[in-house]
Amino acid sequence: MTEPVTGAPWKEVGATSRFFLPVIAAAVFLSVLSNSMIYVAGADMAEEFAASSAEIAWVFTGFSLAYGIAVPLYGGMSDAFGARRFLLSGLLVFALGGLLCALSQDLVTLIIGRAVQAVGGAAVPALASVVIAKALPAGNRGGAFGLLASSVGIGAAAGPAIGGILTDTMGWRTLFFGSAVLALLLLPFFLHALPRDEGTGERRADLAGGVLLGTAAGALLLAMAEGSAQGLFSPEGMGYLAVSIVAAIAFAWWICRAEHPFVPPSLFANRDYLAIAAMAFLAMGANLSALIFASLLAVREIGLSPGMAGLALTPGAVASALLSPAAGRLSDQYGTRTPTLAGLAVMALALLAISTFGTGNSVLLLALGMIGVSAGFAFVQTPLTNAAANTLRPAELGAGMGVFSGAFFLGGAAGPVLVGGILTARASAGEAYNPFHAFGVAAFSDAFLLLAFAPLAAFAVGFVLLFTKRGRGRDEIDP
């Protein structure tokens, strides 16, 4: 979640305070649950639309891309116009996107619906902490933030099992209908429980910058998808790459001139911050891709139903939910270096183990590997967030942490595109690139081998940044 953004004060919470925290927590839970329960339905959606692994990956990539761009925008817009109206409109847009997905008759409509769902759903995690910070006094916020963290953990843990069972019994469209209905049911409670806030009237949201960054990132992802499926120098891939480069140049030009730029140019001069954001990008790309393609492997190759695949992934989600608070406490007590590097090492080893032993017919080996991936990521996400905050000046915290959250989600957008392309290109491969590959499907072994390099690369960046360059003899990155 983004750091609280200071804006106009909230009007007195009054009698609705007893309701507003559970309502916010329920919205966060729904936002996380609705995304995590889709992972196990990928194989069924691919079968219905006759989609390849690379094509079905866009159902998840489109969501993450839109989410990563929308999250930083909401902070500035909520200061100008008030958080309450964006939470309400976000729920409506989220429900609309869910209905569009549920009624989709082709893959393109499904992908568009997921993007719409992400634009609306991003308002909840982006503004939940803002709502609490503005509505409650400083001494009463700790328990509220703890409630939000619990909602995230429970939603992530419950999602695969609930999604799998619903897909088995009523079909994957039920997941989208259900999330849309739940969002609409929350609206009256939001109207009643959320305090009214007054915006400052100052327009701080850089919509043009967000559009340019989204165009650059989206075109780059399309170039990656075309390159992995049709060759590195395919005409389509090179065309998308050209669009991405032009948009990136325009974005760099724009943020140097905008009054309130989407990304403050000073962040690009902060090498520590950029390195930590790159680590977040790599770690999230590996984690989300592993969740998506482990589900696909379980259904397509091992032969599990979506419900059983969801249950197989549940222990990993539970491990992440249980270990994340401990990782946060460790990073406060012992510094960010040790848990971050340890978590990245565990992720890399677990992904390598899946590539070697987990792509055959053993759901137990796959599940154990995913427990390792999720547990490792739990020790990466919170310490990295703390490390990023430590590199920022107080005036940069709002924008810097919003952009940092965006880096996480953009990593989640890039990973599935790249891995989906590898699976499609290597679909008929008889021998895996992993020399230790013992048994199982070569294409999935290659995919998880590729994913193992992401936390390894993040580990290398972190080792240089936190141990040799800046962190020699220290456990924290200081501003």
C-alpha cells in the first residue's frame, strides 16, 4: 500500500467509526481475494478461448499493468478531490470490470475487463491507508493498519482454494460475477460508514505522465510477448519496441516539465531507490508468475481440477500470510539486509527445485516448491518496502512509495508475459535447458528455470547495494 498522503482533514468520524474500519478491511479483503482466486482458473479460460500460454498470460498481465499505473495516481487525485469519492467510484468501476469479464465472449474482451477491474480495484489498496491516517488520530492507527494487513493475508490465503472450488462447481465466470456482486453490496456500507473528506482543490495527479508511462510499459510488454513467440526481431515486436522507446522519451521529457510529475525526477538521481525498486520488480515478477504457471501446470499436466490445484497452492499462501508480519518485525529489529537477501535466496532455490523436480506428476513436490517461493517472498516484500522508505526524504515519501508500489505491480505484469512466451515457444520441446532436470514437462522446467534467475538477479543487486557499496558494516540503507 502507498504511504499516507497529507491532504485536507476529514470531518469528524463520529458514530460511524465503529463501522468504517470493518468496511475498509472488507474492501481490501475483496480486492485481494478477487485477484488471487483467478490464478487457478487460467487453464479453464485458456481452454474455452483456445488460447496459448502466452495469450492467456495477458489476463493477468493486463490487470497488473493497469493496477501498477493506477495506484500512484490515486494518491494525488485523492488530495485534490477527496479519498471517499474515489473509493466509491473505484468499487463501481471494479464491479463493471467484473461484469465485463463474466460476460466476455472472447479473450480480448476478457483482458479489457480485467484492465477495467484493475483501474477500479486499485483505489482500495491505494487509499485504504490514506483513509485511516486522515480519519484516526496517531495513537489509534496501529490496530487499524494491522487489520488491513490481516485482510490482505486472509484474502491471499483463501483465494486459490475458493477460486478453485467455484471454478469446479460453477465455472470460472462465477468468480467475476461473485466479485462484482460483492463490490456492489459494499457500496451502501461505504456510503454510510466513510467520513466525508474535503479535497484541497489542488490538482496533483499527473494523468498525462501516467498515460505515457503506461504506453511505454504496455508497448514494451507487447514487444516482449512478440519477441518470445515469433522471434526477437519480428516486425511486430520491433514496432512495439519503437512505440515503447518513443513513449519513454516523451515521459522523461514530460516529468521534467510537469508541475506535479507522475514520477519526481529527483527519484532518478537516487541510485539506492532505483536499485531497490528494480529488486521489487524482479521479485514480484517471479512470485506472481510462479503462482499463475504453477496453477496451469497442476491443471494441464498433473491433471488436477482447479479446486484441487487451489488447495495445493493454499499452503504457500498461508505461509506467506503468517510469515509477512514476522518479516516486518525482523526488518525493524535487525535491518532490511538479512531478511531480504535470505528471502531472495530461498525464492531462487525453490524455483530451481520446481524446475528440477516439480514439473512431473507429483503435486506434493510442486506444492512444497511453492511454499518455498511464497515463504521467501514474504521475507522480501516488507523489508524491501522499509528499505525503499529509508532512501527517501520526507517530502518524497508519498510519491516515492506510490511509484515503488507501481514497480511491484509492473513486475507482476512483465513476468507472466515473458514466461507465457517461453511456454508457447517451448511447447513441443523434448529436453529441458536445466541440466539437472529429472522428470516432467520440459517447457515448464524451462519456465521455472527462467524465473529462478529473477530473484538471483535481485540478490546480486541487493548484495552490491546493501553489503559492499552502501551497507558495509550496516544493516540499513539510510537516506
